[in-house]
Amino acid sequence: MHFVVCLKQVPDSSEVRIDPKTNTLMREGVPSIINPYDAHALEEAIRLKEKVGGKVTIVTMGPPQAKEALRKAMSFGADRAILLTDRAFGGSDSLATAYIITQAILKIHETDPVDLVLAGKEAIDGDTAQTGPGIATRLGFPQLTYVIKVTDITSDTITVHRKLETGREVVQAKLPALLTVEKELNELRYASLPNMMNAAAYEPEIVTANSFEFDVTQMGLKGSPTSVNKIFAPPARSGGEKLDGTKDPKGVAAQLVEKVFQENIVMVSPDAKGGNR
Amino acid sequence: KKSTPVAGGDVWSGVWVVIEYNRGEIAPVSWELLGEGRKLADDIGCELAGVLVGHDVEAVIPEAFAYGAEKVYVVDDPVLKDYRSQPYAHAITDLIRQYQPEIILMGATAMGRDVFPVVATMMQTGLTADCTVLRIDEATKHLLQTRPAFGGNIMATILCKTRRPQMATVRPRVMAMPERVEGRSGEIIREELGLTEEEVLTKVVDFIKGDAKSIFLDKAEVLVAVGLGIGSKKNLVFAEELADVLGATIAGTRGAVEAGWITHDRQVGQTGITVRPKLYIAIGISGAIQHLVGMETSDFIIAVNNDPDASIFRVANYGIVGDFNEVVPALTAEFKKRLQHGVAK
Ligand SMILES: Cc1cc2nc3c(=O)[nH]c(=O)nc-3n(C[C@H](O)[C@H](O)[C@H](O)COP(=O)(O)OP(=O)(O)OC[C@H]3O[C@@H](n4cnc5c(N)ncnc54)[C@H](O)[C@@H]3O)c2cc1C
Ligand SMILES: Cc1cc2nc3c(=O)[nH]c(=O)nc-3n(C[C@H](O)[C@H](O)[C@H](O)COP(=O)(O)OP(=O)(O)OC[C@H]3O[C@@H](n4cnc5c(N)ncnc54)[C@H](O)[C@@H]3O)c2cc1C
């Protein structure tokens, strides 16, 4: 079976801040990492390959530095990595990003038919969770989002558990299909030393906007229907009120609970079992 | 029937809200969005409609009118009984092509974030994810869509200027719930699905309902989180009693996970799960940055810690400086008293 993993290199988003003076992103010195959800997508692809045989191809769209992420990904046991990199791809929104990645998958599919595409639930920078479903739709593959368990894979079906607000859903889809995955899906492995050494010298295949029949009107800033009009820092969270609970804990507790109700923080009734949506 | 999704002209008109109805339950965010949609429709000067896709949805139609829809578009078909991306997207896209709304909104729920990207791709239009503020630009009448990104570290305002409809998913519990006015009515427009079961590529085999104890952390509305400050596993019972009263889910720090008091799927933070509950109660948690990044966008934070200088107080709306042994049982008793009197409902 042929598994394709969509993997994005992202800035460690917990360290990205807004410059309060210029209202621009401060990315300098922020380390880049493999999008955490995508690491689990890769892990699952490798596990499935180990189980049913086949190969794992990684597709990444990003700047040339993303090679680093691809080498790291190769060290876990992938077979092939493709980097889509071109200035013309820059500024793509999720619709355009899905278009570009889909074109690459279709190209791969011509010579090496794809059975399953795996993507992360969302990227921790853009946070839209729209790219995976966009790719599935363009490929005409059924999509299974929020996957936390793959229970069965046959030559023409896959069965998974999906994580929803109020529980988990068991769904079966025809192959080829696309999954977007949650972190609970699996535990990440460590790369073996020989794999790491091989990967260090690995050169990903490069695809640019001229490599095959891309429609330039569907990519980059111009091909993106959404545009970021402005960015700004969220209102800073300042510490609230501190109450002294050392002398009269009961009195202070009563005072706090009173405030919670005054602030109208809607409480879930115990029988709603936390799934009040 | 296929219209090209270009902006401008007066063909694209109206604000639509997709009402989320599955397994006999309506997601409340659907009504929140009818409330918000009303304001947007008034600012543009257009009508507000609800979209109802599913099976056996008849009883929901009057509710949509009660919450402010002037029109309801209905696609009711047995194929739509269980939610599945493909037939739902098919139904919504067909309605859009035929009736051409200017704006279409849905909750940023598991369902909304699954189906809307499919619809946007089929329509070749823009979609803004997980919005928290929506406004109409006075001059251009474009929809200004504001959303958090980078894990809540930044806010961005997104526009979709040249294509229609303008699409957004909106975070639940951010917009106010509108007043429900019984007896309102409006026009009902029914359309066929035009898709058979044989054409659908997925099948829902089973659904396993979660309870408060097993609910996934990032979906929980109330979390009671513990840190190393509770001292031992047996003291977890203090947190559990509070959680029971609040219908909350237990979570904790990496420290608590490493001590073996809670499992890793309960860990909040950089190497755990990012959560955004309505209420986060932190007990014996110092507030290390790796923990804060996973919970600081919670709507409301209460912290209990015996160190007045603990970092957790910097993000807490209310902090109680004290020993959890005394403070937590007192909180539990107090919440119990108030909730039993029904004040919270
Ligand atoms: C502040 C900000 C706000 C934005 N808001 C929006 C918005 O509301 N709507 C919109 O359409 N765009 C938006 N964008 C643009 C969006 O971030 C980019 O289009 C991005 O390329 C893809 O979206 P994402 O990061 O949200 O990824 P997601 O859709 O969250 O990613 C999901 C999965 O898709 C795969 N994937 C995503 N990108 C790549 C890639 N480059 N290479 C390989 N696999 C990938 C990965 O498996 C990933 O886990 C925004 C960008 C910024 C900076
Ligand atoms: C790369 C990396 C990733 C990490 N990822 C995460 C992560 O995802 N999530 C995470 O949580 N941590 C993470 N950590 C660990 C983090 O740095 C902290 O060590 C951890 O959060 C501390 O846990 P704690 O608050 O439970 O314990 P402590 O820091 O030990 O705090 C215990 C607190 O309890 C208070 N206390 C003590 N006794 C009482 C009492 N009787 N009553 C009330 N209060 C009391 C103390 O004043 C203290 O503030 C990570 C660290 C690294 C380096």
C-alpha cells in the first residue's frame, strides 16, 4: 500500500509573539518544528506500512529550510520526501495550499497509486484545520477527520475511531481515503541510528511551480480568496483578584463562588456530563 | 445550475446559518449564530436564513424561526441520518449554488470544521476558521472575520473580497444567545438531496458516548486540573469531588503525569493538550510557561495555591492563596449548595 503524509514545518507557536509597536509577527529566533499532529500522521503511516507492507511518501510545501523537517521525518522510516517550494506558492491560504498539495499527490498517484493520505488535524500556526479536507475534496477521496484510532485496514476499506465533542464515532470508508489525525492516535517512536545517518544526507525531491501543469491563478496571494487584513496581539491577560484563603477558607470560597455566578460563567449541570454542545 | 463564484452584483444576498443537528441534538452555537447573523443581516440590509440538513428535522424548523430566522432551507433525506461530510457538503453546496447567499456561517465544532472546508473547496471560495468576532465593514460591506491563530498568541482579521459566499466557522459560546420568541414563522424552502446511499463513500458503524470522566480534554467545558502541589495520588479525591459537582473533567500538569497520578491524555500544556474550557480550576499548579501556553486562553481561570507569588496567579481571574486541603473542599461545598438551588441554570 502507498501512504502519503502531508507534513508542515511550523514555528514553535508558543514562542511566536506580536511586536506591539508594529503589529507584525516576531518570528526571529523562533525554532521550527514538525507540526506535532503531522508527526503522529507520519508515525501511523509507518506503522501501517510495517503491518501491511508498502511505502511512505512525505509531501511538504514550504521554504527551502523545510528540508530539515523532511530529513528528520525520513529518519523515522519514510521512503521518499517531496518538497514543494517556490515563491509563487508563498502567501497561499488554505484553499490554494490544498490545491498545490493535491496537484503533487495527483502527480505521485500517476506512477505510484496512492491508497491513503494522512494529514494532521491542524497546523499549530495557521490553526485552520482546512487543508486536509480541502485536499480530500479535490482528490475525490472520502475524509475521516479527528482520527484517534485505526482499527482495521483492508485492500479497499479503512475503519477508524473519530473523536467528537460527545464521544467517539466508528466509521468505515472506502479506499483511497484521507485521514486527519489527533495526537492520541499513537506514541511517537525514536529514530534508529542507521536511519538517522541515512536521513542526514538525504536530499528531498524538489517541485517548483514549473515542475508540472500548475495553474498559477490558483496559488499564492493572488490565487487565495482570503487575505489577512491585519494582525494584532490579543488583549493581554492580567492577573485578576487574589483572595487570602489561609484564615477563613470557607468564607473565601463562598465569596469566590458568588463572584463566579455574578460573572455569569455558565455552569454545566452535572448530568450534562461535560458534553454540553 | 452551476454558478461561477464571483463576487459583486446583487445576486449574492442574505446571511445564512447552518443549524447543526445530529443524533437528536441541536448544537447551541447554531442559535448563537442566528443572533449574530441578525446583526450582520441588519448591517447589510438583507435577510437572515437558517439551513437545516439532516433526517427527521421537522421539529427543528419552528425553533429556527423562534431564534430569528426569516427563512429556513431544508434538505431532509434518510441518507443524511448520520452526519457524514460528503452528503452534507453536497446538500449545502447545492443550496448555495441555487440561492446564492452572501455570507454563510456555522459553529466551529467537529461537524462545522469538517463540512465547511469541503463546501468552500466545492465553491472555490474563502473560509475563515474559528472566528471570535464578526463585523460588517461600513464602507465596503465586506465581512471582517477576526480569529485567533498561533495557539491564541495572535489575532488576525481576515477578508474574502472577491469571491462569494464569504464563509466562516465561529467558535461556540462566544456570541450571545438571542432571545427565543415563540410563534414566529417564515418561509420554508425544501430541496431534494440528489444523492443516493450507494454514492456515499463512508458508513458510520457505531457511536460510543463519552462521559465527563472520559471526555476529551480539549472539548470539555469545565476542567479541574491538579499539579504536584496536591502531594499524593490519594489527594486526587479532592479534585474529583469538585469535578463531580461541576460536571467537570480532570486534567493536570506534566508533573502530575510523571508522578503517575493522572494519565498522559489528561496533560495540559506544550507537550500535552491545549484546552479552552469555559472554566479552568488549577489546584497546586505553579504555572510554568509550558503549562500556561496550554490553558491561558480559557474563558475563566481560578487558581488555588499556597504560594502567593506562584505564576499561575498571573493568568487567573481569581486566585485563592491557601492550602488546597482546606480551600478545595470549601469550594466543593459552596458550588454544591449554589448548584442545587438551581441558581446556575
Ligand atoms: C494569522 C493567520 C491566519 C490565517 N487564517 C486563515 C483562514 O482563516 N483561512 C484560510 O484559508 N487561511 C488562513 N491562513 C493561511 C493558512 O495558514 C495557510 O494557508 C496555510 O498554508 C495552511 O493552513 P493552516 O496552517 O491552517 O494548516 P491546517 O489546515 O490547519 O493544516 C492541517 C494539515 O494539513 C497539512 N498541511 C497544511 N499545510 C501544509 C503544508 N504547507 N505542507 C504540507 N502539509 C500541509 C498538514 O498535514 C496539517 O497538519 C492564515 C494564516 C495566518 C498567518
Ligand atoms: C520541554 C518541556 C515541555 C514541558 N511540557 C509541559 C506540559 O505540556 N505541561 C506541563 O504541565 N508541564 C510541562 N513541562 C513541565 C513544566 O516546566 C513544569 O515543570 C510543570 O508544569 C510543573 O508542574 P506543577 O505545577 O504540577 O508542579 P510544581 O511546579 O512543583 O508546582 C507545584 C505548586 O503547588 C503549590 N503547592 C504546594 N503545596 C500546596 C498546597 N498544600 N496547597 C496548594 N498549593 C500547593 C506550590 O506552591 C507550587 O506552586 C514541560 C517542561 C519542559 C522542559
